Amino acid sequence: MQNQNHHDIEKRMAIYQGKLENQALYAGQSFSERRQTVVLFLCDHDVYNLNRAYYKLIPQLEDYPEILIDNGETNVIVNLKGDANKQAALNQEMLTYFNNGTVTGKFSAALDQAVREVKNDAKKGENYMTIEEYAARQSAYARKEGREEGRKEGRAEERMETIKGLVKLNFTKEQIIDFLIQNFNLNQQEASQAYNQAMATA
């Protein structure tokens, strides 16, 4: 899930698609047998400010936008803040589920079951972002924030958003504190205080 707009979502999608390639086509298989790979980003902000429930990114032939390129990849950005009333009932059901976890039909029930299976399957869980990957990316964003703004307030806000993001990913308090110590140059007491402050405003 994308909680902040770092203006790099398309590049991140390309990276995640690259990670899926080994599972999409095995050695000895024909390219025509490539499995369709899907990257779905849930965003609580409107990436393109068009107030749509979702955006599907597709490759096109330059100068001929009517010609679509089927490379076996599907990239979808779900705008959790979009106007679901303008979309089909299925999209409304999807947005409701992603916003508050409420199951309102067969689609969201199947989606909820799939999410539970992935969370309970250690092997599938390997495809999720690891703590190290999340830490590295958030640390890079934090350093950029510090360079651009040069203010302690910016760093404090970044820490708070990072903590809340890690909580949503079901990281434990101990894991989050260790992350803060390693990536924000905090000591144990400062990291614990930052965690408690973030939880107080959650």
C-alpha cells in the first residue's frame, strides 16, 4: 500500500514486475506461454488527480496510441479516495473493502480470502516487501526529505509516517524501534519515544 506520494510509483511497478518474471516463464517454455503478471498498488491519494477509482497502466506504441502492446504485464493503481459512485458496482465493492476491510459481496469475499491465505502462507509471504527493502526505501526518502527541506520538522514527520506505515505492515514494536535506530540515527530511548508519539496520534 502506498501512503505517501513520492512520485515514483511507475518505476516501482517496473521493479516489482521484474521480480515476478522468474515465475512468469520457466526455462524451456515458449514466450507465448508467459503467465500474466499483475502488480496492484493501493494508494490513499489520487496519483493523477482525475478522481477515478483506479488507473490501469498500459504500454502503447509511440505516435500510435490506438495500438496497445501486450507484454503480459498488468499494472493497476487503486485510488482509495476516488469517487466510487462514478464507477461500476464491482469497483465500489473493491474500494469499500480496501478502505475498511468490509466484505460486501462475492468479489470482496474472495479477495478477503486470498489476502488471508497470503498472510498465512510463508512461501507466498516471501513475495511481500521485506523489512530490509522497506527500511532502505524509507531511509532514502527520509534523506531526500532532509536535503530538500533541511528542517527537523520534516524528519520528525517522516519518522511518524514511516512508523505508521510499518504498523500497517504488521511489524512489531521491537522491529520498528530497531528500524528507527538503524535508519534514523536514534538511540533506544529516542526511538521508543518516537514510536509512542506516533501511536498516540494513530
